[in-house]
Amino acid sequence: MTKPMFITLEGCEGVGKTSNMEFIKSMLQENNINFIETREPGGTPLGESLRAMLLGEDFKGMSDDTELMLMFAARAEHVAQVIKPALEKGQWVLCDRFTDATYAYQGGGRQLDIKRIEGLENWVLGDLRPDLTLLLDAPISVGRERAGKRSTPDRFEQEMDGFFNRVRDTYLNRAKADANRMKVVDASGDLLAVQNQIREIIKGFM
Ligand code: TMP
């Protein structure tokens, strides 16, 4: 059996994660790959409850440290109950956001100490890391315009441009530092142009 792959999808708000996730799924299906689809924060009943707390209005004023630790609490549950068991069974895992989002949002956006994130990452993940990460990248103004057309903004979507510029810069710096794993997709164009880039990356990867 070939090694099952762990693929993650990342990007700021409004870059088209949802439609491109569908596209990646259809590529995996066409290639008869047995996979599960999941997301963060979330992916387990406990994680989805934490997601509601993290994105909703009830705990709007939570401290940045609380936010960081809840992200990792949801991830610990997700890794133990869903991701590792799937990979052990030989299933590929396609995950909408993972630890790169913590570096980008809590590290870049909230400006928390990266060493704390690294410590939590090593604790919670052990040696588990994504095999491939697709970073959908577009200028913040483009994403905002697209996201603005959707429903009420969540706790993160209410942040200012300065926050999102730091998120984007952190993602791009991580991609530069780990270019083998993390591939930048220019998501500023139309869906077809974005999908063509994704197809090439996934084809090369498979
Ligand atoms: P989304 O997956 O629907 O885009 O929403 C999840 C939100 O949570 C998004 O604004 C990014 C944020 N987030 C973090 O701040 N840190 C994390 O570690 C993860 C996984 C998500």
C-alpha cells in the first residue's frame, strides 16, 4: 500500500476555499483515492463545539491565549480521533485548514509568540505534519470583497485589514520557508485559472 497523504488547504477569508475544496475532492475521486474530508477548527463533535465558541459571538472578548489553546484543544481531539486513525487505515486526509492557520492567525494576526505555537504543535502533533499544503493567496481587498457578499461576518471576519495583512504575510513567509510542502496558488483570478494551478500541483504530487 502506498503511503496515504495528508493534504491541507489554507488561505485568508474569501480566497475560494470552499469551491476549490470541491475541486480537489473531485480530482481525488477521479483517481480512485480513498480519502476523508475534514476541517479545522472542528472535525469532531467536541471540535465543532469549540468552533462555535471560537467563531461565534458568545465569547467575543476571549483572550488571545484562550483562543490559541482552544484551537489546539480542538486539534488534539481531531488528530487523535480522526486524522491519525484515517491515515493508519490507509485513507488520505483532506483538511480545510490546519496548524499553518494557527501560525498565520494567532501568530501573525494576534501577534502571539511563535515559540508557544511551536511548543503546542510539537506536543499535540508529535511528528505528524501535512504532506502537501495548498495556500490560496489573493490580496486582502479581493478576498474581503468576495467574503463580504456572504452571510454575517464571524469573530475573525470582523478583524481589520491590518490583521489580515499580517495573516497573509505569515502564510506567504511560511510557504517560502517550506516550499516543498507548501505551494502558493494565485487565487486572485477566476475559478478556472485557480483550478488549473491546483490540478498541476496535485498531478505532480500524485
Ligand atoms: P473557515 O475555516 O470557515 O474559514 O473559518 C475558520 C476561522 O478560524 C478562520 O477565520 C481562520 C480561523 N482559524 C484560526 O484563527 N486559527 C486556526 O488554527 C484555525 C484552524 C482557524
